[in-house]
Amino acid sequence: MTPYPDEKPPLGGQALTRGEVARKLTHIAAGGFAFALRDLTWMQAAAMAASAFVFNWQVLPRIGGKKQWREAEHTRGYPLGILLYPLSVLALVLVFRHELWKAAGVWGVLALGDGMASLVGQAVGGPRLPWNPRKGWAGSLAMVVFGALAGAILIAWTQRVELDTRLLVLSLLVALAAAWAESLPSTLDDNFTVPLVGAIAIALLSRADLSRLAPGTTRLVLIGLALNAVIALAAYLAHSIDVPGALSAVAIGTVIVAGLGLSAFALMIAFFVLGTAMTKMGYKIKAARGIAQERGGARGWRNAWANGGVPALLAGLGAVAPEELRLAFVIAYAASVATATADTCSSEIGKAYGRRTFLITTLKPVPPGTEGAVSLEGTLGAVFGAAVVGGLGAALGLYSLGAAALVTLAGVLGSLAESVVGTVAEKRGWMGNDLLNAFNTAVGAAIVVGLMRIAG
């Protein structure tokens, strides 16, 4: 299980060297071990992955493996990607120890999908992704196609079932999620991000049931399109959002309306109204300090997806979730919106009115607007924003008052998570501000699920 190293050169249609091709082919070939999961127990599979890690760590460098190291890895003294690959497989086996077919499916996406993304991307080049100029559409498309095919075949093989449309669709959706993770502008290794996102995707999607879509879904889609188009137009005329941001908001809002209904969508409207108001509040003060939202506070497509992408995903999954899980998705959706609201209120109030601003990790005083900084005023703003969303959901009958309290708490904790992680993440290039915003909405959703389990 020896992958190519983690630092990949920019895509550009450049000629692939013999060493580059060898690394990619080795990475792809390692996926062949996934076929063994059909006949192994989870303990045997875990032992196989652990043995591969020891081999890559101690044996491979002594038998010529250093020829596959990149320049940065020689400087660092170890190949991070080569070591992460078997560790990720080990994690997949442990997480899905009672359903090894899920580990096999994600492994297929990682091996063939990610490997072909590099081969095709570097050989073909072509148009770049708007969110990451170092990546191209050709490489991402190759990852989706080859990853979906490998994942579906391995799932069917490991389960001893026929390859059918349902498995192909499941694998395709997992490959899409993994390709998105691979395309992000991050210094995190693909051998970590791809299996992580793939595992989350297959865990959530494997229980989806498209037959649960309500007969009125088409009507809700049309209502969502019309309603969101009106709201986006009004926001654009008010200079609160630009054209790409408006189009993104329409897409996000329509998915939410179609997935969970108009009551759930009201929470996203509350976020937008509060976020816009807080951005405008004290704008002159923030502008004088050089920390105001650019373009007069108008939000773009990056901001729309950063704050609305996770809520839209949860709404879509909630629409096809089993009945016993639907309420959990509704509450997780509310918590993600509460987190986005809390984070925006905290940031905008803190930047304008925070008297004492300090890093949450060190308590060291810093200027307002510093990544990871918090203040009393900003924290109170976070509580206010999360409480508005949590309380509104209860008032609309989406969940109980007890759940509203959990949503509020998760929203505040999720917003604080960005302050904790952001001090390190941006400095090391793990995540930019937009990805951090998406991260904290996911953390808020995860926290409320944990709180629900604790509270029974």
C-alpha cells in the first residue's frame, strides 16, 4: 500500500516523468489489496493495513523506496503521504469493521480515483477550478469517473452481490464528495482528506432511500426556486450579495426548501437577515480599522457556499433519511445554521465593538479582526445569533424547546471551534477562511448529534 507522496506539482498539461507515472501506478495498484476484504475478518484486514504501514515506514526506504519521495519529503526526512495511506485504510477498516464493504468502496475511490486524478490532470491540463487554480476540471472529472467505477466494483465484490444501478449511484456520490475534498485549496494530504470525506459520505448516503421523497417534492422545488429568486433579487438590489452569490443562494435555498420544507428554510432566512444586519452594523468603524467585509458587505458565492453548503447537504440527506433519523437531520441542519449565524454575529460585533480582543488558545491580547480572536461582546453576539435560530426552529414546530437549547449550545460551540482551529489552520495552509466557515458549520452539526446522544 505505497502511494505517491503528498506534495503534488501544479496541474498544467506537463509531460509526466517516468518517476511520476511509477508513483501514480503504485498508488493505484495498492488498491488491489481491497479485493481481499471480501474474505478477511476486520481484525485480519486491520493487521494487513498495520503491516503495510510498518513496511512503508521501515522497509520501503531501504529497498529503493526513497526514489519515490519528492523534494519536500527528502527535506522533511519522511514521506507523509506514503505513511498516511495505510493508516487511512486502517482507520476505514476500524470504523467500518462490521461493514467492510464500505471500507472497500472508499478505498477504491482513494486508490483509482485519486491516482487517475493526478495522471489525467497533469497530462491533460486544461481549464482550472474557480476555487483552486492548482487543480483542473480534467483531473477532477477523472477522479469522479474512475473512483465511482472502482468503488462500485469493490462494494459489489465485497458484499457478494450484483453490480446494479443503486451501487453505481452510491459510489458516484461518494466519488463526487471525495473529488470535492481533493480539489480544495489545502495543504492537508489527500491520503487524509479523501478517505475522511469518503467515509462520511458513504456512512450518510448508504442509508438514503429515494423512495422516501414526498410526492410533492417537485412542487417544493418550484416553490423554492421562485421564493429564493425573489429573495436573491432583493438582496442583490440592496447590495447585500453579488450575482454569483445570488445564484448560489438560489441553489442552496431551493435544496433546503425541497429537502426539509419552508419552516426549515425560515432558519436560513434568519441567518441571512441577521448576518446582513451585523455586517452593516458599525461598518464605518470596521472600515476605518481595515477589517470590514469587502465591497461594502456584499457577499459572494464563496461566502454563500461556505455558510450554506453544509446546511443544504443536511437538508438533502434529511429528505431521503429513514423516518427514525429524519428528526436528527432536522436538528443537525438547525445547528449548522445556528453555528453560521453565531459565527457571523460574533465576528461582526467583535470587530466593531469588541473592547478587549484576545486569542482563545493563548489568551494573548490581539487586534480586532485577528483570526482566532474572541471578545466578550462578540461571544454574546454568538449566543444571541444561535439562540435566535434555535428558538425560531422550536417556534415553527421543527423540534422541541429542549432541542432548541441543544441547537443554541451547539451553535455557540461550533463558532468557537473556528476560533480554536483557525489560529493554526490558516497559518499552515490547511484551510482558508471560507473552508473554515464550512468546517465550523459541520462541527456545529456534529456537536448537536453528540449532545442528542448524551441527552438520550
